[in-house]
Amino acid sequence: MLVEINGLSQGSIEVNLQVIPRIGETVKVLYGPDAEVEGEVIVVNHYINQHDDEQKIILTIKPVN
């Protein structure tokens, strides 16, 4: 499923995930050769457009050290 991850200092990224993290879970995102962020999921939004048969999940994370 297409997932957009927000909360990165560089903007957002889109990835395909098989499992959607829940609020409170921690995820580590590697988005470049030397770029990664670890964050806690604070918001999960579902975008569904029935007419275009489109579905997307939007995760917002809060970076943790």
C-alpha cells in the first residue's frame, strides 16, 4: 500500500508498505545513502478516493534520538 511519511526535516517521502505502523510505534526510515531518521508515529490518516479506486495512508512521525 502506498504510504506517505511526513515529519522529516527534508519534507516527505512515499514508500510501499505491507504493514501500516500504529500510533505510538517507532519506525526507522532510510531515505538516502547516509540519511535516516527514527521517529514515533503520531498520526495515521487514510485517504480513500472511491471514484479513482485510489487509497493512500499518510503517516506523521515525530523524530526521536
